[in-house]
Amino acid sequence: MQLEKINKINDIKKLTLDEKKILSDEIRRYILDVVSTNGGHLASNLGIVELTIALESVFDVKKDNIIWDVGHQCYVHKILTGRKEKLKSMRQFGGISGFPKTNESFTDSFDTGHSSTSISAAIGFATARDLKKKNNKVIAVIGDGALTGGMAMEALNHVGCSGKDIIVILNDNEMSISKNIGGMNRFLTKLRVKKNYYNSNAFWKKVIGKVPCLGKKTISIITRLKNSLKQFIIPSMYFEDIGFRYLGPVDGHNISDMEDLFSKAKDLHGPTLIHVITKKGKGYSFAEKTPEKFHGISKFNIDTGEPINSKKDDYSSIFGQKLVNIAKKNKKIVAITAAMRDGTGLSLFASKYPNRFFDVGIAEQHALTFAAGLAKSGLIPFISLYSSFYQRGYDQVIHDICLQNLHVIMCVDRAGIVGNDGPTHHGVFDLAFFRLIPNIVIMAPRNYEELRLMMDFAVEVKKPIVIRYPRGCENTINYPCDKIKIGKSEFIEVGNDLTIVTIGNSVYKGILLSEKLKGDNIKSDVINCRFLKPFDNKNIIKSINKTKKIVVIEDGTIVGGLCSMIKETIVDNNINGVESVYFAYPDKFIPHGSVSELEKKYHLDIKSIYKKTIKMFK
């Protein structure tokens, strides 16, 4: 067992090549065991085993900076840097993260969780290194899918003209989450198939170089000829054109070849890009066959590859089904996502209406302005992104969509707490940051029926629209939904003692709270706001004036969202003598853990809400 020898940083350097090959298989089995039990990102980690072993065999993680783009492929790195046993707690409440975390280990150079950031961070590290006159190496490991992100392209341009010693390792597995698309993918395909060109080039240089007297001169002539022909043989050598030395492609599952190439790159000066070809899901047949299914996965059966909990309809699938129905009746409807076709529930739409479906790759900024262009031309775009990824396109929402008051329907998936992926993926800020923008309509459904109603409504209201909904299934408490009218809330229950104001996925907590309070002879107005903007001031003020007691519940941050809106409403309307209690996530980054664990930690479970509310009546 070679894995038993890996207990602390740089233990990998003590193994022979044959031992490392055995270790690769053992690490794959270990990761399979952990992820099948805890859930997590499987295919990307299985694909990067040998690459990580070679990388950390050649470089010194004690002093060199290795920056993992996105970061969900860092499981092997964590095993090799003293966290083998802790990996069993990964993504569990109180355990280690499924992403690089500088507070876990100094070998995690940079916290990551979103795509396309590593090269920008790398030039920051390299610039600081040079200013401090140090000599450590800086390596960014980035996937080919991440190169569709504008930030990565901006960083490549900066690094290329900087002349700084930076190594970029391009992990090319032809995948991001969904299958890669676009010009960059076509370009990389051309490079992949030219592997023989590079191998033969190195061979003939070696042979000719040994010829007495003429060797070096002949190589110089051939090099000039090669450079003039290379643009013909390998079109658009983008990386070299912008200032990188390009090495590869190299087999990302051949440790010896990678160690050799990494060692050579270590001695080079200036920007260097190493093109590594890997197979996502390597070593596990189910993940190799359908890597997108095993990108991020819940607990599953290793023998069958099937989830332990059977797949049910969730908000994403309901959204996708409804959008197909809307598009059938309205040919102006188009759908956009950013490398998230499956995760956002748009697979059905893509198969039914391929000419009206657009996956732009990992490029949220572009996706939003692309939607603006479609809307300006008379189409009705539905764009579906995860809540935390809308943060990446905030200027485009303001400048390109809302400033022009365009009819773009922005569907915000994974709103609220998402659980084990942690702070980089929680969607607790969207109510706050969207609310600041003029011209925008913000809605949140309390169940599937209301989501469908809101989607129909959004098609008719010719304004920028936000519809936010959580990850997972609707809650089981389902009162029939009233017809939706812009800026109007819904009274689910009526009482004279307490006003309970809530929105979206938190409405069921308001209903549960009301039911529990009935046992104390306390009757409540339970108000489903439906709209954070425009806000139903009139009816909510009327209820507050009636009860003089208010409880506000939301699944966003305490700052800027529904809680802030209610506080402002009370102050702006000079409502005096009101007792109020607010339930939301605090003004801090929320760690990883299951939704129920995090709700309990932050006193957002129904038991905690009831306990604090009842004190108002004692």
C-alpha cells in the first residue's frame, strides 16, 4: 500500500516511479470511497491524479505556489499534503472543504471556488515574488473549460506581455461541467491532434544536433523554416503569439513524461504554458462514460454508479419543463446558460429547441450582454445561472440590461444556502445586490406552482425580471397560489396578533411558525411577499399597524434583503411602537455543511424561530 506512505507534505518525493503508478490507482479508489459516501466532485479529481502526483513530485509545495483554478479538483492535492485522513470529513459540517482553503493548509496558496481566476492570481503572486526578490515558482493549473472565461483570457494577455516566470498548466479534458463549446475548444482540438508533430520535432533536433560542424547551423535554418511553416501546420498558435512558450501536448496520465516536461519548464524563464491531455473520470467506467453526471454528485453506489437517493423533480427540472411549454406557444422564447445546461434544468429545452438554446461556456458576463442583445432585437431570453455566478456579471445586469430596461428574464438557481459546497457557492447575496438596481422586478416562488405562475407572468411584463429559487425540492406545505399581480403580496393566513413576513423558500417556515403559535392562542398574518421589488408597502404596513409585532424570515443575508426592506419600511413610514424579530443569515461568509445543520447553527430552524418569537408575548 503506497497510500500508507503519504502522511505529510512532500512524502510523494520519496516514491519511485513504479510506486507512484501504484499510488495513482490507490488514490482513485480512496477518492471513490470518500465521494460515494460524502458526495462531491468526482470526475475532475479522478482525471487529475497523475498530473497532481507529477506536479508535486517536481515542485516544492512548501515554497512554490500552486493555484488551482475553480478548486474542486484539489482532492488529490489535499491527500498529498497531509490531509489524507481529514478527507473523510470533506464537505461535512465541521470537516475540511471540498475546495482549496488557506486556513486549512499553507500549501493551499489561494482560496478558489469559481472558474477562470487562477492565472490572474498567479501573476499577482509572481509580481510580489519579484518585488520581494524571491525565487519560488508560481504555477496556475487551469482547465480548458475555464479558458472560455473572459477573466482567464485577460490574465493570459497580461502574463504573456509581462515576461514573468509563470507556469500555466492547461488541464485539457474537453469538459467544464457540460461539454465544452466554442472557438477555444476548436483551437485546442487542433493542438491535441498535432502531438506527433511535437514528438518528431524534438527527435530530429536531437539527431541533427549531433552532426559535426553543420548540426547547430542546420538546426537554426530548420527552426526559421519551422516558424514560418508552423502557422500553416498548426493554425493560430495563440499562446506563443501572446508571449508564452508552449510545451506539449503531453499525456496527463503518464507520470514520467509529465515529470520530465515539468522539470524542463522549471528551468525556463518567462511565461510557459504546458498543455496536458487528461481524461475526466479516469479509472471509473461510469464517470468516464458520462463525466457530466459525475461532475458534482451526491452519495452514490460505487458498483452501479447510481445515486443512493432516487432523483426527484426539483426546482431546476420544474423550471426546465415549464420553459419548454412556454416556448412551444411563444417562438420568441430563447434560453441561455453558461456551461450549466444540465445543472440549470435546460437539457430538455436544448433537445426540443436546439436552435433557440445557447450555451456560451463559462462566460457569465458575455451571457448577460448576449441576452440584452437578443432582448433589444425583440426576443424574450430566459437566462439561467446559479446565484453565486450572477455575482460575476453584476455590471452587465446593471449597465446592459437594467439601464436599457430590457425584457430579460434572469432565473437565479441555487438561491439561498446550497449546503456542502460552502461559501463560494451559497446564494445568500442575490436579494441584496439585485435590489439595489433600478428598473428591476424581483420575485421568489414558495413552491413549484408559484414558479410556473411567475414564469408565465415574467413573459408578459416587459421589464428586467429576476426569479430566484433554491436548490432541491419544494417544501411539503403547499397552500394553493393566488393569481400573481405585480408588486402584490399574498396573505396565506390572517390574524390580529402577529405579522409574519417572508418570501420564497422561507414561506413554509412562516406557515409552520403560525401553526405552532396557534397552540399558544396567537393568530398571525402570514404574508408571502412574492416581490421584493416592487414591494407591497401598502398591505404590509396595514398589517404591521394592526399587530404592532412583526417577524421577518428570509434565506438571504440580514443586510440588504427582505429584513432591510422591512426595517426601512417601518422607519420611512414612521410606524412607532413595533416589536420586531429578524431571521436571516448574518453579515459573514457561511461555511459548508448541510442546509439543516447551517439553519440550526444560525438559528433559522423552526424550533429556534419559535423560541425567539414566543418571547415577544411573555
